Amino acid sequence: MPKTLDTLYRYQSVIYKYVLYFVTIGCIVFFFPRGGKFKYEFQKGKPWQYENLYAPFDFSIKKTPEELKAERQIIEENQIPYYRYDTEIAAEVREAYDNRFGEYFSRENYSNRQLNRIREAGNQILDSLYKTGFWRGSTVPDTKEVFLVKDTEARRIFFTEINRLNDLDGRVRYFARKTGTEAFTESFQKLFFQIVMPNVSRDERLSAIELENEQAGISLTRGSVDEGKLIIAKGEVVEAENLKILESLKSEYESELWAAGNYYFILFGYTILVALVLMMLLLFLKRYRPEVYRNNVRVTFIFFNILLMVFVTTLVVKYNEALVFVVPLCILPLILKTFFDARLGLFVHVLTVLILGFVVPNSFEYIFLQIIAGIVTILTVSELYKRANLFISVGQITLIYIVGYFAFHIIHEGNLENVIWVNFGFFLLNGMITLFAQPLIYIYEKMFGMVSDVSLLELSDTNSRLLKEMSNKAPGTFNHSLQVANLAEAAANEIGANAMLVRVGALYHDIGKMSNPTYFTENQTTNVNPHDDLDPYSSAEIIVKHVIEGIEMARKNNLPDRVIDFIRTHHGTTRVYYFYKKAKEADGENVDEKHFRYPGPIPFSKETAILMMADSVEAASKSLVNPTFNIINDFVDKIIGGQMQGGQFLNANITFKEIETVKKVLKQRLTNIYHLRVEYPE
């Protein structure tokens, strides 16, 4: 049991990668749409490159979305609207007529016979008005006929049969003449204008239900193809009717393929393909980016971003395929380039696009556009901490999408007609969402403990709280750090290392000296040296301790781990030579060297190696008296040569040629600092 646990502990990093690998495969396959893939690829306007294709089974020809939309539009335009007749309002009007009749026709002025005749004439007018209803709307339906719903019965009538307000005067005059009550026309008009109310209104709900029912009855297919019939011959151009038949066959084929018997086979096929893609990624990291491969947090970060892009894209495709180009896939290479490098960013982007080729419609067009856009992202995005650069790059990416879409449309259609202009809006929306990369980078820094150039730029501000504290407590150390930062940044630029990271590391590498600033010569403003009262062992302990105290101070102030690495490694495992020599003079050869060595580790990257060289050279250069060009030349060679002999750069991925370049830069900079000129021979 202990052996098993020991083995698991030793191989925990590898085991974690295997678990991450298989979990990512499972999640990606789970996100995939449930359907097989048609075994032929075809595009509108291109020749059929396979052998003659015959119908493998009977299938129906599906109507295109445009055809279905046109049919729905026709039904909507020709729909007969529904109007509802309110019997209660008609009854209320009759009741109001009976109640207010006496106000206009009193018994004092007319005999009973006259009143009965007048009342009957009014009833005939009301019967005429409310036979088909009374309507007071401002909009007239587009159709001549309407359905009038009275109680539970719908009757089809001409809309002109429904009475309106301007019909009231004519109706009163007509029936007054017909019944011989023309003398009472004015009184009738006054009475009816007071009591008449509209009782017909458009029934929007019933009209919408009927429209929906009619549209639901539209057939999704038109005609069928019998098994064995020739669909398309080799070399024939895919267009018009052939394209519709092929798309119908593809849809039918994929739906039939995804049957209960084939379900697990198709899943197995998807799993193999996704596994191959992710395996290529791990092999690339192991061979070309070993420092990333060894770091499980970084590997997790890369896999997480791939998974996120696949999830978002499949979600959008399931919701609406037309929105697929709204997904800002170029955020992926942009972020990976920010945290790693351009080559890794492009490689991961291409692999992610290949995976998405199984999900999206028009996969060739999608893959082509996304790979080109990814390349543009890698080539244009630089110095992301400069806000203008991101806007310029996003503009170029959006332009590439638009130009690429135009090109594919011309290939498919042969002209610029039927361009779907809304797609340009999708591309612009894609660009706007891509600008979200900045806050996303900040979120990733907090989630995964990584550091970007944006954060490094903030940390390089000498007005930050920690650097300001150092300038107050240890001004000599602060000035030394600034000089080292300038030297290291120049050397990093020369050999292609991360200059911003080196500069920040140099600014913070000696923050531990703030605990005991006067024990370091650069902060001693008088001739009093506190080490004079200490033995060499105590002095060495204080000097060595500034590394440990610097690490603790950095963690307390939430500095990123990549910056803390510079504090840990800037002295490597070198000795505090001055006090070691002093101890040997006092105690002879019985001195234990480990008391005078820094704890390490030794530098493990180009950047940390550059800082060690620049720090040692800058600090030691203060002891030079009357320096000349030759003295500086030998001095730099001696210090860096001693570090190389001590094996301080064995773990750093820096070459001898690059070390020589760094030495050359340091010599030039020190020569400029001391205002020296080359000594020419006489």
C-alpha cells in the first residue's frame, strides 16, 4: 500500500493530465449535436467530385427556409381576419333607446299612434345598424371579406356590410323616409348619436390562432426521390435543384444514421477524432513547450479555453445556426498569445476550429474564415496593454470576416445579389464581443494565478505602494533596482525574451532588503557599517535572509508567482563571498559553506537568468575605481563566467550565444553609464 501511494504521488502530474484529457474529450463529445455526418462534402457552384450519386433510399425533397418563409408570407397576406360581435352592447343600446325615447318624443306633443309609429321607425333603424354590427375603428383590413363571430358561430361577410359611424346619418334618413317619419329626422339623429355604441371589434387572438393553424398546415416537403434514381453525375455543377435534393438527402441520411443501433458507433467515432486532436495538442506541448506541459495549471487553462469555445459555439448553433459567426472565436488565440506565445496560440486555435468543424454548418467556409482570422489575430495583436492596439486588431479581424464572406458569396452565387446584409451586423457584433478580451484576461489572472502584460505594466509603475515604500525605506536599493531593470530589459530585448516580465522582476527582486535596509551598502549614508559589530555568520544570515523575506513580502502584497520567481532565483545558490572569505580568514578551512549560500533555486528561464547576470554586474560595478572599457569588459566576463562555472544557468533555457549577447549588452550599457569611450591603440 505505501508503495502504491508513493507511485501515485510521484506520477500525480501525469495522472492529472490523463484525467484532464479524458474529461475534456467526454465533455466535448457530450456537447456535440446528436446526428451523424453525411459522407460527401459539397458546395453550391462547385462540381460534384465523387462518382455518380444514386438515391440510397426513398426520401422527400425538403423545402428551403426561403420557400417556407414565402409560403407563410402568402398565407399571412391572404388571411381573412376575425371580428367579434358583442350582443351585450347591442342589448344595452336597445335598452338605452327605450329609456331615453321619452326625452326626444314626449306624450305631451304626440298622440299614442304617432309615438308607436315613431318608436317602430327607431327600432327598424337599430335593427339595420346592429344586424351585422356597428364598428368605429380607424384601420380597415386589407381583405374585402372578414369572419364575423356572433356567439359561437363565425359567418363570412364582406367588410362593407358592417356599419360604421359615417353610415349612421344615411341610415336615419333612409328609414325616416321609408316609414313616413321624415319630420322627426333631426330628433332621431340627436338620439342615436347619444346612445349608439360600437359592438364589433377585431379579434386579434383568434386571428393569430387561425393564422398559426394555417401556417402549421404547410407541407415541409415538395415531391420525393425514389430509391436508385440518379441524383447528380460526376463533374456536374451543384446548383439549383440538385443542391436542394442533396441537402434533403444529407438531412435524411444524418437523421436515419443517428438511430438506436448506430448511436454508440457514431459516439465512438466522434470520441476517436476529438481524442486525436487533443493528443496532438499534448504532444505539441510536451515537445515544443515543455515548461507549459510540466505546469498542470497552464495545461488546465488551455483545455478550459478550448472547452469553453466548443460549449459556446454548440450552444449558439443549437439555438440559431445563423448566429454562429457572432461567437468571438478569435478571443482564444488572443488570450493564449497574451499568456504564452504566438505559436502556441495559433496551434490551439487551429485545433479548436477543427473540432468545431463537426458542429457548424458549411464547415469548410467556417474553418477557412476562422483560421484566416486567427492568423490575423496572431500577426496583429501586440502589446495588448496599449488600448489602441486591441481596437486596431479587432477592426482588422472584422474586415477579414467581411471580405471572406463576400468572396464565398460570389463563389456560391456568381454575383452580389441576395447578399444577407444582417451577417455583416453579426461580424461587427463579433468584433465588439472580442473587445471583452481585456476584462476576461483579468478574470483569468485571478482564476489561474497567471500574469499578462497588462498586469506587468501596472506592476512596473514606480508609484505603486510597494515600490514607493521601498524608495522611502531603502532608497539605495530602489535606485539599484531601477538600474538593474534598465540593464535587464535591454538584454531581454536583444535575445527575444519577455522584456516587460524581466523589468518587473528586476524592480521587485530586492524588496526583502526593506526589513533591514542599513545592512546593505547601497543604503548606508554614513561611514557606520552595522556589520562591523557582527560576526561573518550573522552578517551572512542577514544578507541571505533578504530573499526569504522578499518572498514573504511579495506574497503578502499579492504579487504574481512569475514575479516572485525572480525574487527566489536572482542569487541562485551562489555564496555571500565577502563574508565567506572573512569567515575563512578567521576560522581557517573549517568554515561550513552552507551557512554562506543562498537557498536557491537556480534560474529556470531566460528571464530569471538575465536578471541574475544584470543584478550581479550592476551591484559589483559600484566597486570599480576609475573604470575603463577594458576593465569593464574583463569585469563582466569574470562575474558571468563565475556564475556559469557555478552551474547557475543549467536549468535555464538560455544558450551560450544568448549569454554572450547579454554580456555584450551589459558591457555597452555600463560603458554608457560611466561615459567611457573605447581606448584606441596608439
